[in-house]
Amino acid sequence: MAQHTGSATAQMRERTGVVLPQANYRAVRAKTVATQSVVTLILFILAFYFMLPIIWILIASTKNAKELSSTGIFSLPSHLHFFENVRLLTTYQHGVYWMWFLNSAIYAVAVAVLTCIVSSMAGYALAKYDFRGRNGIFLLVIASLMIPGTVTAIPLFIVEKAFNLVDTYTGVIFPLIASPFGVYFLRIYIQDVVPNDLLDAARVDGASAARTFWSVVFPVIRPALVTLFLISMVGTWNNFFLPLVLLNNQDLYPLPVGIESLMSLINTPEAAMTVPLYPLIITGSLISIAPMIIGFILFRRQIVTGLTQGSVKL
Amino acid sequence: MQPWTFLAPFLLLFVAFLLVPLIYAVYISFFVRRMGVLYFVGFQNYITAIQDHQFWVSIVRVFFYGVVQGVIMIALALLLALLLDTKWAKFKSLFRLMFLLPYAVPGVFASILWGFLYSKSMNPLLHNLKFNPLSSGFLLYAIVNIATWEWAGYNMILYIASLTGVSTELYEAAKLDGCDEWQLARFIKLPLLKPTIVMTCILSFIGSMQLFNEPFLLTALTPISPDFTPNIYIYNMAFSMTNLPYAATLSVFLALITILISVIALTVNRLWRRRTPTAGAGASAAPAA
């Protein structure tokens, strides 16, 4: 076992009988260190590019309206106005911002929970039952993956108007639950992961179809459900076009639509004169982004799994 | 009976909120509305769309945008993935997280952040440079930058996932044959990534065709024409011009163009893959976060 404790060069000498010239070895090492520094420097510069807007908004959220337009983007103000900005945001139109925040949370959680339930049921039926029309439905699901969400948004508005669903929570939540991706993803997963023997055993034990699904299948597919939950939650939190089209009442807006409505006020001079719009938008944006960024850092493993499985397998 | 019970909730929602709107869009595209009454006009709306100069200009614009943005973003994503995959890279997981973080920022907020950084009233540096990123000549590239910032990390993750599926023996063998890191990236990793690169190109181009959020948000900071992208044109047609039948026609038209491009791209890709059966080794690899 003596070889294992020796240095790499000693090992090399023992094995090959060749003595490495020390000077040459040092030159190689110096070159490696130089390359390492260059690569790390490039990575740092690129990281700076990716972090730049995030660093900027952290600094900008501590400035008041005057400092925003007069000081450099990275210069800190002498007095931190962050909490003052949050107070401005909270008092703006009787706290409508926090209403938007709550709406975003309601949409995101409701869509994520319901997508998981609805998709796992459909995915289970398509994966484990043999029935007429199975392939037809699965083909329809795959085909609808190709249709961009923005295409159906305006017709959806017309249909929802006919059913009085415009300007309701359900009007935003229901279209997002009908997720072809979720069904596709869980059908594949259930087919691969849930063994038929397990289902047979449950059936032999006298479990009903519903019980088999809830107490046998559901726990087994938990990892995939976590992934789907996160993906649909993030997707809903970030969704802009659909709520923009389907909502007129600002009390129902999610954050992106709400902040956009503040942005559009920049061009109306009366509003821009009476309300400090820039600090409102900047602080409002920061608070909207924060949960996503924190959640992303915490759940990055599951999210990355979802991203790669979701698209690479397609 | 059982499978239909399990399928019922999904099918109900799918039909009500996806299929019906889609069919209704096709249906209403054969009508025009005059004084609140719908008149059947057959393919008239489609003929109008084919002759609609504004619509085609917007399509050509997103085509151009899709190519420029796709090339820049995918080149950057490849550079990130390949750099992080070398033996020289330090703090790999930290860098990977920082590159991917913009993906967590919703598109609307990414547009606001960059929009303010582009705006002279927020960024005094631009005063001295005498450069306006939001001027009409540069606007499209300003949006290219926003989208690249948002999506480069996402594409990088897909490449990294493909690379981690490759067995290390292949690299060992290449190194024994005298490959240095540069040659390893150029002659081993890049060819292995080809199927993933093709797929991300297709996804990116389809996404570009739908461009809406970024220019829509930037209208608050700079004048943007109402036909800047097909989706902005359709949105304005539906809500500013309140011409829903024609908006539906353009939606259907855009969907057909998008689907046609996807089908062509996927077919070409499949034929290409059949010719090189060894590629795609790491395509469904487990990712590393």
C-alpha cells in the first residue's frame, strides 16, 4: 500500500522509471494556473452580466425618485429609502399591490395543485388502462403541445365572455390547469415507474380503482409531482399574456399585469406627476421577483430536473 | 368505464378551454362584424391577411429577430456549458446557479429591469455615451439582449445535462490519444451536443415567433409600432381596433405558420438523426444541479 501514500511524481517514477524534469513540471503547472485564472475571469465577467440587473434593482430599491434619476446606477444613496419605498407601495391605492401579490399566490398555488391532480389522473388512465380512444387522446395531447399559448388567448377571451368567466379567478385558473404538458409528462413517468404488479396486488387486496390511485399510485409518483408542481407554479407566477387578456378588474390582477399597469402610467403626465412611479415600479418588481429567486435557489435541483426532462425528452 | 372517470376532469377542461376556443377561432375567422352583426364571408379574412402588409412585416421582423437572437443566445449558452465542463473551471455550481438565475425572473420584470437600464432617465451613463438603446434603430437588438439574458442559462442547463450523460471513458480515451481540452470540446463534446443544439434552436425559434412581453412592456419607455411583432399586432387588433374576427384569423394564421415550421424542423432533424445514429447518446441523461 506504500504507493498510495507517495506523491504523483514519485508514483510515476516508480512505475515508469522516468524522472520528470522539475523545471518542466513547474512550467506545466504555471500554465495550468494561468489557464485556470483566465477561465475563471471569463466566468466572472459573464456572471457579472447575468447578475447586473439583479444587483441594480437591489440598489435602485433603496433610492427615492430624485436619487434614481440623478445618481449612477451602482452608487448607493446616503440614506436608504427601501422601507420608505415599501411604505409608498403599501399605501398606493389602498394597498392594491399586496392584493396583486395575494392574487399571484392564489393563481400559482391553485393552478399547481389542480394541475398535479388532474394531470396525474389523466396520465394514469393513459398509461395503465387499455381502452378504445387511448391513442387518439394521447396524440391529441401531443399535438396540442405544439400550439403556442398566445394563439388561443384571444379566442379564449371570447369564449369566456360568453360564459361570464372574464374577470373571475376561475377564468384564469381553469385554462391553465388543462395542461397537455402535465399529462404527457406524467403518462411517460407513470408508465416507466409504476409497476403493474403493484397495481395487481392492490386489486387482489380488494382496493377500489380510486383507492388504488390515491394510496398506491399517487405516493409512488411523488418525485414527478414535485417537479410538475414547481414547474406549473413558476409558470403561473410568471404568466402575463393570459391574465392580461382575461382580466379588466385591477383587483384581480396578478403581479406582472399589475406592475405593467403602473408602467403604462409613465406615459400619462398627470399620473407621473402625482405618484412617484419609478420607486413604486422598482420596489414592486423587486418584491415580485424575490420569492421566485429564493424558491429557485432552494429548489434548484427539482427545477433543473423538470427543465431537462421536460424538454430533452420531448 | 374506469379510465374515462380518471380522464374526465382533464378532458372537460381541455375541451372547454383549449379545443373550443381553437375551434371557435377558426369558426369566427370566416365572419366579419358590421354594426355588431356577424356576416359569413368565407375566406375573405384570410385573403385580407395574405395581403396585409403590416402583418407580413411583423412576421419578417420576428423571423430576423429569431435568427439573430437564437444564434447569439445558443453561442453564449454553449460557451457557458463548455467552459463549466472544463477541468479549469472553479466554483462550478455557484457559476451555474448565477447563469441560470435570470430564468427565475419573469419576462415582464426582466423587461422592466433592462428597460430602465436602457433608459436615459435611469442610467446617467448613457448620457455621456450618447447612445440610446431604445432608439428605433437599436430597439430590436435591445430586445435580443433581454431575451438572451433570460434564456441563455436555461439552454446552458440543457447542454450540461446532455454532457453529463457521456461516459468519462470516452474523454479518457480521447486524452490518451493526445486530445487537449480545446480539442476535446471541439471534436468530442460539440458533436455530441448536436442533437440538443438542434432541438434548442427549434424551441428558441418557435418562442421568438411569439414575441410579445418584452416589446409590450417597453412601449412605456419608447414608442413601439402597433405591428412590431405578430402577437402585438393581433393584440391591438383585438383590443384597440376591437376587430375580433380578424384578430382570430391572424391568430390561426400565426399558429399554422408556427406549426408548419415546427413540423419541417422536426422532420429535417429526424432525417438527419437517422443519418448519424450514434449522436444523441446523452440526450435523455440525468441532469446535475
